[in-house]
Amino acid sequence: MKLELDLPSGIFASLRRSPQEFTHELVLAAAAKWYENGQLSQERAAELAGCSRGEFLLLISKLGVSPYQETEGDLKQAARW
């Protein structure tokens, strides 16, 4: 599927990115956020980002996203066992 966005032409110069680099980073950021929120699994997020799960985990670590999806409640419940 193809998605078309209308963006200000100066955005690429401001970010010092080509349209292709911008698109790749935008998709990676979306995949990372949706993974972080629990909306996508690692597998699906990596697929969206166009990379392997291992590569995805390395890339999201650079964005400050944890590879773990456990919530504080999950950790508290696990500690009770």
C-alpha cells in the first residue's frame, strides 16, 4: 500500500534528510511508538520498519525505547509469585 503525505518542502533541508531518509525514519518512529504502546508486537513492528527483529531492537534502543513491554503492574504481579 502506498501512503501520500503533504509536507512543507523545507522540512527535508531543516532535518538534513532526503525524502527517502525522512520516510524511513518516520516509519521507524511510528513502529517504535506503536511497539512501545503495545499496539504492535516486535515481529510486526520490525516488519513495518523493514528490518529483522534483532535490527529493530537495536534501532529502538537508539530511540530510547525499551525492548520490554511489561508494565509496572505486570512486574508487581510477577514479584508476588
